[in-house]
Amino acid sequence: MGLKVRVLATFNIFVFLDSGSVPLPVAILGVSTLFGDMDVLSKKTVLILCTHNSARSQMAEGLLRAFHGDRFEVFSAGTEATRVKPMAIEVMAEIGIDLSEHHSKTLERFLNRDLDYVVTVCDSARENCPYIPGAHESIHHSFSDPSDVTSSENERREAFRTVRDEIKIWLDRTFT
């Protein structure tokens, strides 16, 4: 069931489903400069987890949002928060995806959310988070950690590019 809302101005939109005698509130949307049709109920929620939420999960969030954001509401988090790796921001910018405003988040803020998919992109996150309340489906695919490469800057950059491209291919296969 999809619900479309036409946004014509900047204001709060109150969305109700008609259940017969009493309208049921579904969502309150704060809209700033969004115009056109918007699918409110048809987007699936995806939480992407990794240990530090600093590279793989951040790149996966950016990629899934950029290429499939019309169908998925995407978040990322880690079992512990650190900071987004500058090299991850750099290699994502190479393909037109801006992670410069992203920040590392912990899983706790998502524990009380209803989530369609929880995706772990490293073995450590899967081992530390075998069950997430509210997750309808868990998916795991481990990608190597580009932060583990300690050689030259060019080799580190290439490691981040390789993992970025592997994540994109896997996301396209998994979510299309």
C-alpha cells in the first residue's frame, strides 16, 4: 500500500489513514523545500552496521541512498562511534556522493525503530549484534576493512576505492 502526498508549500503535513469511522495518524512530515509527489509508506528502512561506522557502513549508506533512495530510507551505525574516515569521504566524492556531513553513530539510537532490513558489512558487527529488535530481516556480507591497509597513501586510496566498488556491486544485486 503506497500513500502519495502532494507537497505544495513549506509546512508540516499530517498524514492520516482512513480506517472507517476514525482517521488514524500515520506520520507528521516537516517539509522545507520539497515539491512534487512523495511516496510516504512505500520506502523500506535499511540500517547498515559496521564496527566503527567510519568507512564501509558510511560508504554503503551513501551508495544505497544515492542509487536506490527512491525505494529505501537508509541509515548507518556502528557498535561504537568514532569518526568518518577522510579517505572514505574522498573516494565517495570521486563518484559524486558527498559524505562530508556524515558522522559516526552508534546502534543505540536505532534500537527502538521498526526496520525492514539490518545489514552488517563486517563480521565483528554481526558477532556483536546477532539480533536487533525491530528488524524484519538481517543480511550479512563482510567486506574487507580498507582502513587496515597501512602502506602508501595511493595504496590506501585504492583499497578504499576497491571496497567502495565491491559494496556498490553487492548493494545493486541485493536491493534491486
